[in-house]
Amino acid sequence: MAFKDIIGHKGVIELLKSYIKGQRIPHAYLFVGPKGVGKTTVALNFAKALNCENPSPDKEPCDKCRSCRAIDEGYHPDVRIVSLPMEALRKEINSMLDVCDKAESGFDEALKTLKMIFSFKLEPLFELIQDEFPSETKKEVRDGIRNIRKKLFGNSSSEANSLKNESIIDEIKAELKEIYEELPEKRELGIEVIKAIRQSAYSSAIWGGWKVNIIGKAEVLTREAGDALLKVLEEPPERCIFILLAPNVGDVPPTIVSRSHIIKFLSVEKEEIARFLREKYGMNEDLAYAIASLSEGRPGFAVKIARDEKLKKAREETLRLLMDMPLNPDYSLRAAERLSEIASQIEEGEDKDKIQQCLLFASSFFRDLLILRLAGDPSLLINYDKKRHLERIHKNYSPDFLHSALSALQKAYRWLQPGFNFDEQLCLEVMFLDILGGR
């Protein structure tokens, strides 16, 4: 993907290109906007444009050179994406699990990919953040990492030959799942990560271009991490830039904001996202419009649904659950259990993220019914592909009931936010009791 392939944000892209054309490239940026709007995508393409070996006269990256390919594949030695360490570790474990699940289609290729992810991502990431683990957990995770290394690379030629036995994939998969279960909940970006960035920033670029540090979730920097980053921004290294990503300017320490170029990312037009989904994924018009509406102007979220069959299935099953749900409080427990089952089928993300996704699907259902009851205009629907069914059932629900249902969903969504320690099943049971008791 190059700049020209990005959905929306044309003004932002032209501004970044102008920096490169004028050879006056600021060393620090703060990209602000909602999750999924395209901040990371634009940041990576800026990194590609800075390091591309064959850029166009308009500073479009070629997408073919060694540098562009390495950034796309996540292995460029001078381009680093920094996010919450535990989330990043979970992401790499999920990537390896996904490769294991698909290994039957090509064992040798799967093994090669597993070695790449392990060597360049999983193992170095663990080494970077291991001090954030409780001592006992650190030992167990370290042992698991060592076991995976041994299974992937072996200690002798006989062990290496044994890798041809496909059972090794199952053993690696089991180790990965055990490690995943041991990972602690930690939602701060600590000083250890920033120290590693700072140390790397003052060394020369390995490939001789620009060093680019993309810091996701800058809003969760600890005070110590913020102070450490500030020192680098006050004395910036040559040919090294920092791109911080956050939802809002106010979420980032003012001292860091004052030393950064603020670039705001606005929501992308629904029609532009829908057009992209039709052209890229061959979606029918109604489904493309529905997903574009669900995305609320966030192309990344729309693409995530388009690519993830299990996420699309979760949407379908959540809507079906609500459409077929008896309006009786006695059904609350069964409805809560079923929604948990649906959420558990989603592969990516933590458990609370998965259930929150289903709650968003549920909110869109009751919101659509309320639109039909109050405005009667189907063009305003989010789930436009379900228009006929929604038009058929909307009169079964009073506006008061729909307002109450939306309120119950919003309350459950807040309870299941990171940082709250409410039991998921209990939250869902209370939510459905509130919804069905409001009938």
C-alpha cells in the first residue's frame, strides 16, 4: 500500500509529502484521531516514503524496493512500531497461532514464517519487556520461549530433521497458548520501552536511511516514560523521527505536545469507505454500506470487518440473537450466555475487546429500530443490509423500550472497559435483565 491507496486523509498526506519535498522534516509528530481512523497506516507510509529507494517525483513510495517490502512485512531494522508491550506480545502470539492453524497447507512455509515471527518479533519483544512480568510469571514465560526456540531451531542435526514431523506444530501451538495465558494485564507504556527507543535513536540507521519510531497509544505513557521521551525530543538525533499516536491532544503530556507537530485525523466519509469495500473486496452495495456505517468513519475498522470472516459472522449472529430474542426477562441468562459464545469466536483481541465488539453490533441494532420508530427513514440505518427485516419488526418495540435498551448497552460497555474488573458474564446478565425488564 502506498499513499495513493489510503482511504481519505488527502490533506494530511499532502502535508507529509511537502515535508519530504522541501527537505525540512520535523523530528516529532502527534497524530490524533479515533482508533481505526488510519493514523498507523499513514505513519507507516510516511516511513516508507522517507526510506523508499525509488520514490516517484511526487514522493509516493514504490512499494517494490527492499525498504518498502520490509516495512510492509514488519522487518525493517530502522522502523519501529511501539505499542503496549503486553498487547504487542499477544498480537505476535496470535500471529504465530494463526500460522500454526494454517500449517497443513504448507508445512515448510509455515515453519519458515514461524521462525521469522519468533526471531524478529516475539523473542526480542519478550527480552525488551521481561522486567514488567512478576518474577514467577517471567520464569514460566521465559521457559516457554526457550522451548519454542528449541522446537523451531533444534540443538542438533537430528532434532532439526525431526522438525519435518508435523507434530512439532501442535507442540509449538500448545506452548504459545500456555504463554498467552500467563501474560499479565498491563495497560501502561513504561520507561523500559522508551529507554530502548532512546538508546536506538542515537545510533546510525542500519540501512542508511531514516529511523522512524511510531509510538502507539501515547496516551498511556507513564510519567517516567514521558519524561524519558521528552529528553529525546529536546535533543533530537539526526535523521530520526518520532510519530506519537493518540485519540486526543489532551491525552498526551503538554510538554510532549509542545514539541510535536500536531496532525489531526478526521473521520472519513461513509460513501468513500463503502466504495473502497465494494472495489477491494467485491461486497454488494448494501453490506458495504452497512460496514461503512458501522465503522463510523474509521477505515481501519471497516477493513478489519471486511477481512475477518469470524468478525462478520459475529455481527450476523449478534443481530440474529436480538432479532429472535423473546421479550421476556426469563431469557436474560440464555441471551447473556449466547452473546459470550458469539464473542468467543472472534480470534483477534482480548476477551473484553471481543465482547465490546458484539455490544457495538447490538447497539447498532437497537439504534436502527429507534430510527425507524421515530424517523421512519431507512436511508439512516446502519445495518442497511437488514433493512427489510428491521422494517418488518420495528413496530414491535416502543421508543421507551429502545431508549432503555441502548442505555443498558452503554452501561455494560463502560463496565467492560479496560481498567474495570467486572465479571463479563454478570455484566451481560444484568444488561439483558435491564433490556428485557424494560419491555
